[in-house]
Amino acid sequence: MSDLTKLTLEAALAGLKAKEFSSVEITKAHIDACMEAADLNAFITTDFTNALKSAEKSDAKLAKGEGGALEGAPLGIKDLFCTENVKTTAGSKILGDFKPQYESTVTANMKRDGMVMLGKLNMDEFAMGSSNETSAFGPVVNPWRKGKGEDLVPGGSSGGSASAVAANMCLGATATDTGGSIRQPASFTGTVGVKPTYGRCSRWGVVAFASSLDQAGPITRTVKDSAIMLQSMAGYDPKDSTSINKPMPDLSAACGKSIKGMKIGIPKEYTMDGMPREIEDLWQQGIKWLESCGAEIVHVSLPHTKYALPAYYIVAPAEASSNLARYDGMRYGERVEGANLYDTYERTRAEGFGKEVRRRIMMGTYVLSAGYYDAYYLQAQKVRTKIADDFKRAWEKCDALLTPTCPSAAFAVGRKLNDPVTMYLNDIFTVTANLAGLPAMSVPAALDNNGLPLGLQIIGRALDEETVFAASSALESCANFTEKPNKWWK
């Protein structure tokens, strides 16, 4: 039998249905891959015993010709999703050994469809980071390397998800995106990452960072695999007040659909001073690829793009400071006793939260404080509206946008950790989609001069995932990105 870990999710599901192999067999193969790649630190918690039990149940269903859309497929779950009786940490010490007594809606949907959960994937603490170095459980290592050189970051905050998929540790993984935390890791690891329209996937049971920006999505090896996963993850949820009660189109059918006549916008503001030439060249190549598929290229302007990053780093910390106020050591998680109630709060939070989380809480508290709310937070929300209006005007001329995903390839572990402003610039091409609530996808397109993956991004109209998947599938077909990292961790 060939290496089952090299299969795409689509091929694995077809093989399971055709009884070419069992769920137990493919689950065991991925468990072995997880243990072999332990040095990548992609998992915080593994749940292999229950995974094999789930695989046995899936095999029983498949034997009867039954089963859901993900039946028997071994997948990974970002440790931001609450999973019943399985440790959930959000990458932080402050949650301690917290084991939820409930299941997030997204993971419940996937279990309903037959997912086999291998465990919980490492991440930046409370999803705050662009490199997966802020996790209380240590940094995740990118399976890609420059020759035999230093360890590279996999991107963040969903670095564990991206690393696990790229290293064939699971067939796909859930992730979340607040300012680019699905798409940037996907770009850094040569995988596909999708942020759907805000409200497509329920946030119920997902540990909150910035409630008006957070959105769940998949990281996979192909666009079709993302379509399969997202179709399962998404859906209306009355427990989430921001959930959209609109049917999701058939995303698998959108893959491979002709884009002849589709208008693809190229925003002039995404050309940055100092952007590496190879990323500019790849962007131009992406334009040529889509033109060869029959798309029409139009140039558009998103004039408020330059304000997106400053606005994001006001809105997101403000919402985080409010959301993270619940972690006080009183009801669950870690507790450090102090001389009195306030001292206990202070000691618990100082000990439980990492440096980056404390930084963002302080930023958020500051911009929401009396005397600064109007000057910062209110202004940032006005800018956010202007950014959304820019996109609305662009949609009058085009159906989707093509941009680079990131301003660079993966960088060395530790290189930017002590320079938060430089680190925040990693999100420059991705935050606009979050601020406007739009669907966006990163597709692996090429290797840079050091042999590291680079991605291109497709951004679409709200609720128009169908166009995003069609354009991304065409881009994937033209790029024909088949490179894989060398298994140096063996």
C-alpha cells in the first residue's frame, strides 16, 4: 500500500468509500506521521486513542455504505475550538487543564460528518501573532527549510494547522483568521487557506480574540479539499448572533468552473515600496495565468488600504481587551493567589498571559479609555467603514481581486519576535478582507529564490465564495504547485 499520508482529502475520502483502505489504516498512518514529526511541535494535545475509536466507528458505517462528507478522514483541530472533554488551551497557560463540557459548532458539524480528530493544534496565544512564536507551548516549526539551515516560522496564528498539513500529519485542519491567520500560514507553508465571509462559520465554542473579525476556515493541500472541509464547517447557528442564515453554494462544483469572462481586479495600492521583486513578479505571473483562463484584468483602487493596518491594530486589541477580561482565575483555568481579590486578579493575569497578549490587552484598554475612545477606537471604526466602501466600489468593476498573500516568505524563528511593528506588517495584504468581512483564499503559487513557498490571494464579494473558489481553482491549475518540503525531521 502506498503512503496514505500523501493523499489529498478528496482522494482519501474516495479511497475510503471504495474500500481501498480503512479509516483505521489511514488514521494509524497519520498517527505515525504525527509522532515522527513531533519536533515540529505542531500539536499541543494529541487524542490518538479516541481517534482510533472514531476510525473504527467510521469503518462500520462505511461498510454499510453509510457515512458523512468527512467519514473516516483524520483531521487536526486548532486549539482555539472547544472540544468536549479534550483539553483546550488557546495556546495559553491561563486556561490550564481546561476541558470543555461542550463542543464548538464547527467541530460538532465535522464530527456529525464523520471526522476523525487526531488532536489539538498549536497556535499563537489567543490567536495573537503572525509567526506561532507566542504560544505558551513553544514555537511551531515550519516543515520547509532553506537547505539545511535554521528553523523557520510557519506563520500565525494558525501555524500548527499549517505545519501539520504541510508535513502530512493530517489530511486537513481547522484554523481561524482575524487579520490573516489562515492565509499567511498557508502562504508560508505551501498550503491552501480559506477565510470565508464573516458569519459563514459559527463562532460559538471558538475562544474569542476579536469578535467582529474572527472567522473559522480550513487549511488543506488543495482548493478542492478546502471546499470539502468548508462545506462541512459552515452553516447557520442560532447560538451565534453573527451567524448568517444563507445557504452555502456547492463549493466543490465551483472548483474547476470556467472563469472565462470573469473580471479580476488588481488594486494599485497593494504595490508596496520595498516589496521583494520575486513577489511582484509572481503577482504579474498570476495576472497572466488568470488571463490565459479567459479572465479579464481590470485595475481598481482601494484608497484607504494604507489605513487598514493601523485601524486593525486598534479594533482588534480593543475587542481583545474586552474578551480576555473573563480570564481572572475565579471560575476556570489557572489561579495565582494574592493578598486580596485585586492582587489575585493581577497575579493570575500576569502569570497566565504571555508578553504579546499583555501588550495587546494594554493597547486595547488604552484606546477604549475615557478621553481616547473618540480619538482612536471611533476613528478606527470610521476607517473600517471607508475600507468596506472601497471594496463596494471595486465590485462595480470586477468580480474578485488578485493580490499577493504576504510581503515575504517564511522567516527564521526569533528574527522578528522582539520587533512587534515589523511582525504586524506581515498582515498588510490580509487585514482588509477581515475589516470588510469578505471571503479570501491563499493559493500556493511558486517558490522564492531560497526554495520557500509563496502564495497569491483571491478576495471576493461577501457571500460569494463560489467565485473565490472558481478563481482560486483556476489559479491553482495554472501554478501547478507540486513541491513538498524535504522530510528533514526524520
